[in-house]
Amino acid sequence: MKLYETVAQLAIVDDWLDEHLDVIQASGGEIPEALAALIDQAEGDFAAKVERVGLYIRELDGDAAALEAEIMRLQRRHAGMLSSIEGLKGYLKQNLEASKQLKVKTPLLTVSVQQNSTPSMTETPDDATVATWPDQFVTVIPPVPAKKKLNREALVAAFKAAAELPPGVAFKHGTHLRIR
């Protein structure tokens, strides 16, 4: 057998690997029977076959490392973009509120500062204070002795209804920037 015939046969195996890489990956790394038969058909020295498969493993390992590095790079870029978005939104919201112009319409978009639908709790009471509250504002946790935990939904409902809130809790309606 001549060298170019062996190289041609190994090139067939390499082409098959390239074409069926997704099948190999989907099988969890198991070598499909068709590939094993194709490798066995390739004439040549056993050591050459082992070397070729070993080199292909190195190639896949290098590709995997490159993909992992690219994923990390893209994750850092993504985090940076999200940080820039939050910073720019804060800047725009602050300037709209300072100018007392809470809505700006342009031909391409509308930017406005809107009130949040749910108020945020500005003061959070400690457990001892919560234990003294009426049952309508707490959820009882079963272990004995029973422990009371604040019921945020009931507190928000009371705040929205302008009802009296228990001591140690306060709410405030915040605002957010909306771009449409």
C-alpha cells in the first residue's frame, strides 16, 4: 500500500467525523458502529490509526477549550452591557426627574418615568415587633412554639387601601424608567 492511499482512507474517516460530529456528541461520546467499521476498513498500520484518532481527540479538546473561552468572554461582555444599560437608565431617569419632565416623546420612541405598581417596603420590622401584630398582617409558621412571619401581600393591600399599618413598617411607591 502506498502512502497516498492510506492518507486518502484516513481522510475519508476524518470527513465522516466532521459530517457526523453532532451524532457523536448526541450519543454522549459513544462511537457509532458505522464509524468503528469505517476506521477498521482503513488499511494501514494500527499505530497510524491510533495516532490519527488521538490527534482528532486533541483537535476536539482544543475546540472545546476555545468554545469555553469564548463563552466566558461573551458572559463578561453581556454583564458589561447589562451594567451599562442600568447606568444609562439611572442617568436618564435622574435627569428626567430633575427637569420635572417625566415623559418625552420622539418620532422613534417614548421615554417616561412611571410609578411602580407595587410599593417597596422602606422599613422592615424585627421578629419581636412582628409577633405583636394582628393576625391579618402575619403568617403563622407551624413549629411549636408558633412563629409569626410578616405577610407582605396583606401589608401591601392595607397600604394601597390607605389603612393603618402596624408599627415598624413603612412603604413607598418607587419609580422606574420605561422606554417604548
